[in-house]
Amino acid sequence: MTHLRKMMLEELQRRNYAATTIRTYIQAVAEFAKYFGKPPDQLGPDEIRRYQAYLIEERKIEVRTAALRTAAIRFFYVKTLKRPYPLEEVPYPKRPRRLPVVLSQEEAVALINSAKNLFHRAILVLHRHPAG
């Protein structure tokens, strides 16, 4: 185990991160370093931006996964190396917004009619969307 990996592991454990998060973060930083063929402490914002672009454009990973890897790299720089992290230069990838599913009147009636008891039926009939 490298000195940097051990330092990061200790920081994650000190903060009581979940075992799965620890594995994911350690792996994300290792893959980042492997992509450039250099130790991660020798890489900076330019490499992080290029790596984000590679993950999203070439590897076609989900935006959520790219954001998780960005969080891992940010943790490494801020908590392990105690370096400033330029959020303006290296933002988290933005998740696309999805339109909500709107039921047709027939679908809404079918949903209400499928309720197994009066309580569930009342919940379906009386529920209002917060924006509505």
C-alpha cells in the first residue's frame, strides 16, 4: 500500500465513512492516477477537468458516477493532502433534469380504483402535489 493511499484510508476511516464509500473513493483516486501515469499528488485542476471529460465523453459513464469520482478526488486533495480545491474550475458534473411523469385522467382513475382499502383510496384522492 502506497503512502498516499494509506493517508487517504486513514482520513476516510477517521471520518467514519462507510466501507463501500472507502473502497469506491480509494479506487476512484487510483484510477485517476493510473489514467495519467503519475501519483495523484502530482496532478492538479487541469488533469481533473481532462479526466472528467474523459469519463463522460469517452467512457460514457453516468453523470452521477462522474460526480462520485469527482467527490473522491476532491476528498483526496482537500482532506488528505490539505490543499485548496478550486470548485469554480472543477465543478461537479450537473445532472440532467427530468420531467415528471404526469398521469392521464384515465390512469389516475385506474390508480384510485386499484386501492385495496378505504384508507389507501383516501390517500390517493386527497394527495396534492406540493407545487399544485
